[in-house]
Amino acid sequence: MAEFFASRDFAVNSSTLVKGLRVSAADDDFSSGTGPEVRGGLLDLLLAMAGRKQVLPRLEGSGVEELDRRIAAQVRT
């Protein structure tokens, strides 16, 4: 399921949110993309790809700030 969200915009703009970022699960065999890393639990990554800002404090890596910016911009539009 995580691969689906990382590769497509379906019900949410999940693929757009993580484009240019490397998304890696710390508790599962999942990673996708290239660029600054966003790392965390698989469920937290899925929620972040669905635009849920609440999980961002539980994520790590140099790409978290960019993901936060993208989610915030999405909410404004």
C-alpha cells in the first residue's frame, strides 16, 4: 500500500507530496524515491503522504521540513 501512495495521486496528492524526496520506513521493508530523506514508521509515512501534519514530529531526516512545507501549501489551496 505504501508503494501505491508513493507512486500515485489517488484520493490524495500523495505522490506529489513526496516527489523528489526519499521516503523510508524504519519498521518495514519500504523505501521510495530519491532526494532528501523522510524516515519513520510505515503508518506515520502513510499518514504524512495523505497530508496529515500531525505525524511530522515523529518523522526524521533532511526532507521532513520540505514535506511540512508542501503539506501546508496544499492546505492553503
